[in-house]
Amino acid sequence: MFTTREDVIALLKMYPKLQRKVRLLEYERLHPPKVSQDEVINGLALSHPLDGGTSSAGHISDKTMQIALNFQDETDRLNYATVLEIDQELHILRNRIAKLEFYVEQLEKKQADVIRKYYFEEKTWPEIQKEMHISSRTLSKYRDDGLDALSAMGQYMRDVLKEPMQM
């Protein structure tokens, strides 16, 4: 949880990186590495010499076939495990992003707008100034007040979660 102004700033600065990680993981989730049975069998298909040492292409022993099928089962298991790891990481990142967005939504509108534009959208100070039609000093005030409010929310939640509920 974020309880200091520095924690809040670090978390806000991390937002665009979290979004990029989510996009990367979503792509990898949709395009996981896959190995087909034919690729595995072809890769392991060792030809045996027949009658006098000549090789016959396509002749696969039962043992080689069993190894190939076991390898394919292991490959499927690993591919599935990779997808599960991606899903777990996506879940963690999406929760962090949702929590951060929720807390920013709790700010006063102008504070939230400045925080979103500066940290989430990575706009420059002059861009925000021009877009919102306000002075740099006013922008700084909105940002600083927003950072203080986020820090106060984090401190409050830390206190609530540490103390047992009173009846």
C-alpha cells in the first residue's frame, strides 16, 4: 500500500509500465508457443537400418514413438503451465491497475484529471496546461493536493487493515 508521497509518486509513475506489461502478456496469452505432434515426432524420428545397414525413411520404432508421445504430453503440460503463469501475472497486474485507477477516481475532479494526464497518459506539463487552460502553478497545486490525498487514503487504509474491527 502507498502511505507516503514518495510511494504514491512511484506507484503513479509505474502505471504506464504496468499497462505495457498487460498488453505484452495479453499478446503472449493469445499466441502461446505450441509444438505440434508432427513436429515432435519428426524431430525424434530416428531411422533404423533395415537388412544390411541401409536406412528407411519413416520407419519409427515403438520405443521412439513412445518417447515422442511422452514428449508431446510434457510439451502440452509445459505450454499449459506457461499459459497459467501468464494468467496469474495478468490477474496481479490488472488488480494493481484497477486499484490505482479506483483511488485516483476518488480525488476531486481537477486533481484526478491532472494526475491521470501527467502520470497515466504521460503528457508534458505544457500539454496539460494548454489542454486544461490553467497556469503551471495551479496545475502544481492540483497535482500536489492529489498526491497528498492519495497518500492520506493509503495511510487510512493501512491503519484500518492493521487495527481489529471495533464493535
